[in-house]
Amino acid sequence: MKENWNYETMIEYTIKHIAKIIDGKLYAPVGFQENKVEQVVTDSRTFFRSEHALFFALKGPRNNGHNFIATLINKGLKAFVVSQTEVISKKAAYILVENTTEALQKLAAHHRRSFHFPVVGITGSNGKTIVKEWLHELLSEEFRIVRNPKSYNSQIGVPISVLLMENHNNLGIFEAGISQPDEMERLANVIQPEIGILTNIGDAHQENFSSEQEKTEEKLKLFTASKKLVFCADHTEPAAIACTFCSSHNVEPVSWSLKNREATIQFKKQTKNSSTQIEATCGDKTFRFTIPFSDSSSVENACHCFAVVWVLSKNPKKILTRFKQLSAVAMRLEIKKGMNNSLLINDSYNSDLASLSIALSVLHQQAQKGHLKKQVILSDIQQTGLPQAKLYRQVNLLLKQYGIDELTGIGPEISASSELFSLKKEFYVSTQSFANVLARNRYKNSAILIKGARNFAFEKISALLQQKAHQTVLEIDLNALVHNLNVFRSLLRPSTKIMVMVKAFSYGSGDVEIAKLLQFQNTDYLAVAVADEGVELRKSGIEIPIIVMNPEEHSFQNIIDYRLEPNIYSQELLAGFEKAATENALQQFPVHIKLDTGMNRLGFKSEEEVNRVVSFLQNTDRLKAVSVFSHLAGSDDPQLDDFTLRQMECFEALSQKITESFPHKTDRHILNSAGIERFTDKQFEMVRLGIGLYGISATGLPLQNISTFKSVVSQVKILQPGETVGYSRKGKITGQTEIAVVPVGYADGLDRKLGNGNGEAFVNGKRVPITGNVCMDMLMLDVTGLNVQPGNEVEFFGPNISISEVAQKAGTIPYEILTGISQRVKRVYLQE
């Protein structure tokens, strides 16, 4: 349940009416029953003062929204949907239900039944969000569309999305995702689609289903009451299941094929360079269109879109030219460093009220702990169907709720509505007119949201404001990181604390940005290697406890001044830090006791040493042992399990001498990432999560890749037989060869061992070898026959080449690959 989303939406009911809709019992002070509800909130962290908000106190395996009700009342929220009677008071209105998530879904299902325009439902393993966004691009001139913000397709995201439906809309497009059996029926009741799309059925979440057939049948439940279902006939097994489903549920199949299989629509394709010409035959009619993509996934997604366009209009000719303008869907916003100590939040691929609210939530999250000003650069908001005055009044309300300091509006419509905005503001009629007069020093010490519709080309503004760096970047997917965190949380008891390792620049991923996200996700502890790393986090607004794993005597004062907590591993260190605590007149300063149970690195090893530690701590009120821990030497290797178990036995015996010696609770922790996976029964009171957070599993957990190391092609040249490439003439050319030069080298963190054909890169949909020696600042690729051009993107590890594979070829471990990425490589953070 714990997702980094700002779940809120706009509706218009009374509290009394909502209680009836969701079958709840209303507890409300006099006069509260008829209060209007216009906003539904499910995340307490992103709520801002509103007179007409209703909070659903959702409960998950590790988090309980009921725990935040008192805080929300202090913020001014006065209406709650709850499932625990003990939180009910006379300070607010409460609707008591058995299950708050089901109550949210009931409200959304009721809201959905109030509208009678067509609704398209989309499910599958891959392509849902892209198909939804492309349909919006293709149809937004004919329809006033409501759709999921980003990929809000979960048990909570779907009802929040459906609650966005308003009277001015005349088409809904909603995607639904599931991860286990018995989930889709609830979403089907919420979306109630008339037209369905079954996209590609892949491996996602397969671990929770007994077979691909079971997963396909579960997804098809979304369309039980639909009139038509679009699906690809070329995926023979899912297509056969879909045909059976349509027959048994009286749903008209709208199948399509690129392989001349029996289908409603026949497609033919011809790829030219980076685009694809597609011909569609529907009965006796033929249509032709071009998409600016050549990969098979994009072709498949475009075919789904055409089928829906044909179903909705039966005359799609006027829409065909728009296929050529389809753009790659940036489903996640980018967070990167800007000039003058600023942070850029780039979400310039669309602009609507729902996604604006989400982006403002991220802006607030990034700005509040860094003590940065909040600025928004916003384009005209298009195709909402709302009258212009009403639209921009709502935008102004959102900006005020999120405490925005300054607005820059770009576009003729928002400029004409300037008087509706009640904050510091300026307006420009076009992106170019803004760029012509841009004063970069005006954007300093700020978090800046860049939010615009595609046709405003706000990527130009992002380029102008960002901190200059060469084109090699490390992209960090923050949603994947949260996913991985939750995978490990699912293995633990709700009471078990999690310490996350953010040392070494968060394994190369960026210290402050990762720490901010972990703090937002209510992580219990962070761990750094040295005090300087902890000081940097504190200066950036990180408030949660931070342990310093390698404290040094010269850093004691910084540790104290910045409320860091040292790892105490020797008698000398214990005495030295106690002296520093005495000099600062401290009492009960938290410390963590390190035991050596076989790693033979730092720590107290013998019973005698531990007894001396206990005696020392019992005779001082300056320090307080808040945890005792040890480090496993081989928890990822089954062949070392006997040794690992002996370490744990030793730890239990030695730690018991500490925990039983003091009246306060002392947490114990020994499990690292692999230990959490393989020895969950030894989780004690806390665990330490490291490499697992960053996507590396010892047992095959369904973790997601969080890092993509990539660059772009600088130049392409044709070489003849007998020529060589690079230093020492190691790259020998035996036939006419196309060589792409890429500005990344060993100074960026790409190991020289990957040269001379050992390592690969991914470009234009294919893996290609690295040719010749890797240079300090560049390398060369053999791209023969792939029509590679300067500016094409090149991946060195990420979704197409795993970091584990790169590490193996370099003769090292993923830790070294991640931490070895140079600081000169720009980190770009992606977040939904």
C-alpha cells in the first residue's frame, strides 16, 4: 500500500451522503453532517489545509492511516473515514466502516455510475500507461477525456482516478493493474468499462500466479460487463483465452493481427529508419498512418490505439495524421540539479489538473527539507473542457494550497487569466519569449517545477536552467527504489525497524535525494560510513536518526553537533566518545555497540570485552546503548550457512549480555540484505538494508532495476578493413564497419576491462560490442547496420543490460560498479 503518491481528487458530496454510499456509521458534531466534501485524501504527508477534505485512513501491512489523524486535525482536517473506533472524538466527523480501502472503492463505484459517457478500460502486463497516454493524445480534440494520472492503477490509484470524473468529461480512459489473484473484480466494479483493451501479457507479477493462463483470466475480469474487447490475435495463448472469455460474457471481440491470423483488423507494417508505416484493413476499408517509432512494443501499442479509435469513431481518417506526432511517454518526472543551488522537477510531458496536483506534491516534498523557495513554471492547461476562468481559479487554489512562492505562466490562455492568480507572478505568451529574457539568477535557492503541455517544448527551459554537465547520466528510478523497499518490508514483521545504508553516496545513487525519499517513506534509521556524510544529510534537512559506521576521534564534535549516532567498536573509542559527551554536558547520548562474530573486522569479540563495555556504560549517564549489532560475512552464500548460523548463535549470546544489563530497550540487528532474504527468522528488532534496496537480490526477489547508466552518440564514422580503433590499436577492423563514439570512459566509472568486445552497450534496440580500449572520457561501439546517428541514446546498464552482468564481465561485484560511477556523472531522478 505504501506508494509515493499524493492520492487526492475533487468531488462534491456531503458527509452524510458519503456515509450512506459506503454503508458507514456517521459520528458527527451538530452541523457537520451537511458539510460538503470536495477533496479525498489518503496520504497524510501531502495534505494541505482545506475546508472540504475527507481523509480515508487506509491500513496496510506496515502502515496505518489512523495513526496520523491527530496530526491532520491539527492541520485543520475535520472529516475522516475510519475502521477503528478508538480514534473517534468530538473534534471532527467520522464515518466508521469495516474496511477503509473497500469504502474508497465503493465511493468511486457510486461516482462512476453517475456518468453515462463511454469508458475505456486497459489492463495487461506491459503497455497500459503508454496506450492510455497515446489515446489521450489522439482523441483529445474530439473528446474531453478523464484518465488516471500517471500510472495510478492500483487498488487505491484506480478509485482515486475514477473520482476525477466530472460532468464536462465525455470519455474516460482508465488503466488497471493487479499483482495477485482476486484483485481485478474490485477494480472492474470501480471502472465499469464499456470498451476494453488487453495489452501484452508478460512476466510481471507472474510469481503470484500459478500460470500465465490464471493471470490472463484474472485480468480479463475487468471486462466482464464490457461491450467490446480489443486484443492482439498474434499472442496465441492469451488471444484464445480472450476469445473464450468474450463468448461466455457476450463481449464483442475486436482482435487484430500483424501476422495474417484471423482477426477483425489486419495490419501490415514497413519500417523505415526510426519510423514505421502501418496499413490497417477493417472489412472493406483500408487506412494508412505512420508512427515515429520502429520497435515492436511501440508498433503493438499503436495497433491497440488504432483499434480503439476505430471502435469509437468508425471513421478514423481525421485522426490518422496525429499518429505521426505521438511522442515517447515520459511516465515519470525528472528531478535534477539546477543552477544557483536550485533543484529542477521536470514534468513537461503533459499538463492537466490531476497531474499538476501530483507534481506540486513532489515539489513540496523536495523543497520543504531543503529550505528552498517553491517556484512553478506552468504552460496553458489544454483540453480540460472547463471554462477558462474556472480552470485557472482551480489552478490558483492548488498553488495556494501547496504554498507556492512564485508562478511563471507561459501561453496565451494562462497569460489572459493573470488576474486570477493571487501570488507573485509573471507571464509570457510563448516558450521562446520566456527564453529570450530568462534571467538565470532569478532562479536560485529554489525548487522549480517545470510543468507544461508537450507543444510548449518546455525541455528547452529545463536545459537552460539545469546545472551543466556532459551528456553521460545515471538515471535513478525512485519508484523502483520504493518498490524494492516495500518488497523487503513485506518479509518483515510490522514491528521490525529498518536501517537503510546510504553510505558511499547511497551506493553511487546520490545521498541527499535518496535520504529525502527514505525519510518520506518513514524509514527508521539511515547509516553512513563517516561523519561528513551524515553532516551533509543534516544540512539538507534529514531529521531521522543517522548512525555513523566508522566514527573517527576528530569527528566527535560534528557527531554531537549534528545529532549523529556513532558505532562503538572498541574500548578506546567508547572512552573517547564518553569524554566528548562529558565535555558537551550530554546525557544519554545514543550509541550503537558493534560485536565481531566472525567477520574479523571491527567490533567487540570476546565475552570479557562485552562485560567491560557493559560495566563502562553502567557507570556513566553520558551514553546510552540504543542498539547492538554484528555483521554477517557470507549470508548470500548457501555454502557458508553453517558459519552464518554460528555467527548468529554467537551474536545472540553476546548481545543478550547487553540487552539484559539495562532497563531500557536495546535493539538488536545482524541481517543485511541477503540475510533478510535467507534468514528472516533472525530479524530481531531491526535489520539493515543495503544493496537490496538498489535492486540486487540473493534469492531472486521481484526487485526492480533502479539505475540506468547511459550517454549519447557523439559521432559515427565508417572504417575500412585494416584500420584500428583506439589506444594501442586494439580494435582491429576486418570488414567495412560503422563505429559510434560515445562520451563515456573510465573516468566516468566504466571499467576498462569492458573494452575490446568484453562489454556491450544497448543502442537502437540492439546490443553492440565495445570496440578497442575504453578511453578516459570516451569509448567506441561497433554499430554496423543499425543506422545509428549522433544523438542516439546508449545504455551501458539498466533495463536492457543488468548491472550484475556488467559486474561479472568486469570481474567484480555490483557494489563496485554502482559506487564507481563518477561524481561528474549527472544524477537524474525519475519519479511518478
